[in-house]
Amino acid sequence: MADLILENLTIKYGAVTAVDNLNIHVASGEFLTLLGPSGCGKSTSLFAVAGLNHATSGTIRIGDRVLFDGDAAHTVPPEKRNIGLVFQSYALWPHKTVAENLAFPLILRKIGRAERDERIKDALGLVEMLPYADRYPFELSGGQQQRVALARALVYRPPLLLLDEPLSNLDAKLRERARVWLRELQERLSVTTIYVTHDQAEALAVSDRIAVMSMGRMRQLGTPREIYDHPADSFVADFIGSSNFLHGTLIEVGTDHARVRLADGREVTTQSGPAGADGAVVVAVRPEKIELTDQEGPNTLRVSIEQRTYLGSVWQYAVRSGPLAFRIQTPSELLQKEVLVRIPQEHSAVFPEQASAS
Ligand code: ADP
């Protein structure tokens, strides 16, 4: 298997910088997700690795093998990169059977008949589609077509698998099952994988690490837990899960904490603060991390409940303390007008006001 290394990768289309100085080292066997809103440069990055578009500068390597070194003349063409690729649209050939769809990349690689049949059998077995070898794509469900597309990407045993929103055409239930299944298969094959999605829940569920992108730049690279629990900036805090941003003024920043006077006059201590920042800031805290308490103390706020929403597994409450409006989530149904809440220091962070997502 193989590491994939992107160094200072920049991709420009005229005046638009679609990918801006991307640096990622994907370890052998790792499942790394590029996550971000539409237009942030995920597919452009993935296509550059596949060789389907031209990077402007930087390098792309698989292990020691250089695929792109900043000079278009040295670019390894896509068919020589030995990379499996699955698109959102599956892109199966409609007039070929499942087995013929899988045979095609092997014929291109001049693999003989007997070995071809063997590999097709193996790949269809992996995705549990062997009984459908003689069907045409239109005779299959969306989920089955997606499995065939995956088998076709795996049939020549590439060391690197690139998946561009491969589940987004499936309905919600099937999609959840498919992502578990996909992750299990990827682990079994230990194929180095880059997965592109704009769906943060999907990214959290399947990835070893996530690279969060916005406007061509990587904002944070980390495990799902690191990204969720310690977002690097307010964009990440808001894009992954959801966060409240409580406006206030920075009083003090220490190495492991920051103190902020909130707009309602209360003081809170949070786990971290922006080095060198002063003045207007926001305290980011997730609705489900805010605790109910019956004891006044550090980091507590008395809030009035303005709206109640039942979300199934939890209740969400829109609450207010003076000028601060935010949300809390808890499994309990709260009938009172006012409650006392605590903002846990370990689950809150301070970001500069101007970069705030809210
Ligand atoms: P994502 O996959 O995150 O939705 P893309 O990588 O498709 O985003 O696009 C990133 C940016 O690059 C967008 O601003 C998009 O409009 C631009 N872009 C992508 N492909 C081209 C192209 N072929 N020509 C011009 N601009 C492009």
C-alpha cells in the first residue's frame, strides 16, 4: 500500500484559486476525508491526484513515485497513476453488463482473460454483487450500482482509492448503511483512501482524519474527535456540528484558558484563547455541551427559555440572557420559564470576533 503526499498544492483557474497551498500526508491504509461546503476545492484537489485536471504548482507523490512536480511536462497521465476512482454518478457504462464494466479497466491494462475473470469474481465478491454479474446497470438499484462502481475501482487493486461523494445519490437510510459497509471494506483491504463529502456527519462517521476546507484552503486537519472537540477556528466550529457564538470582550488569555466578559455582563473562563487577540471575541460552545445546573457559580448563566423544539432524541431550547441568544440541547423536557446553565470550560473556546462564522 502507499502514502499519498500533497505538498504546497495550488490549483488556479484564471483569477480563481480553487486550491490554495494544500499540504496533506495521507498515511498508508488511512481513510482521509476532504470536507467543506460546495465550491471549497474538494473535487478539484481529488481530480488533481487522479490526474484529471492540471495543478498549477506543488507536488503530488504516492510513496516515492512523483505524479506531479509543478511542471506540467512531467505529469504522469491518469491511466498510468493506478488509482481507483468512484464518482457520485457511478459512471457505469449503460450498455455493458456488470462483469463487462469491470472487465474494461483490466483490458486497458492488458490483463489476460483467465486473470481478468478471476479478478472480476474477487471484486464482485468483495462488494457482494457476484450474483449480478450478467445484469445491466439499469436492472440494479442505486445502492447496487454504487457497489459495482466501487468494484470497478478496486478491480485492478489500486494502492489508492479516491471517492467523490459516492453515497450522495442514495436515500438517507441506505446511505447510512452504505457508509458503514464502505468503511469496513476499506479497512479490510487497507487501501489508502481519500473521500470527498460536504456532509459533516458522514465525515465524522467514516474517517480516520478529516481535512476541513473553506475557499480553497485547509482550515484544520485532525481526527473526527479533535475536529469536533477542538475546532481550530469559528468556521470549523460552525461547519462541524453546530456551535453557539456568544459575543463578549476578552479579559485575559493564559496558556490553557481565556477569560471573557460576555455581552450580558457575566464572566466565563474557556479552554483556550486566540494568542495576541484582544477586544471583541466570541465564545464558541456547542448546544449539547451546555449543562443544566442548580448551583450558581463560575461560568453559570441564568437564561429564559424562549422556544422549545422536540428533536426526537433531545429537546432544543432557544434561550436568552440579556442580549445573548443561544441554543441548548438536553434530553429533558423543561417546562419552567428560566433555567440556570453552565458553560463547561473544557468545551468552549474563544475566537476573534471578525473571523466568526455567525
Ligand atoms: P467542491 O468540490 O468543494 O464543491 P470544486 O473543487 O468543484 O469545489 O471547485 C472549487 C472552485 O474552483 C469553485 O470556485 C469552482 O467554481 C472552481 N472551479 C472548479 N473547476 C473549474 C473549472 N474547470 N474552471 C473554472 N473554475 C473551476
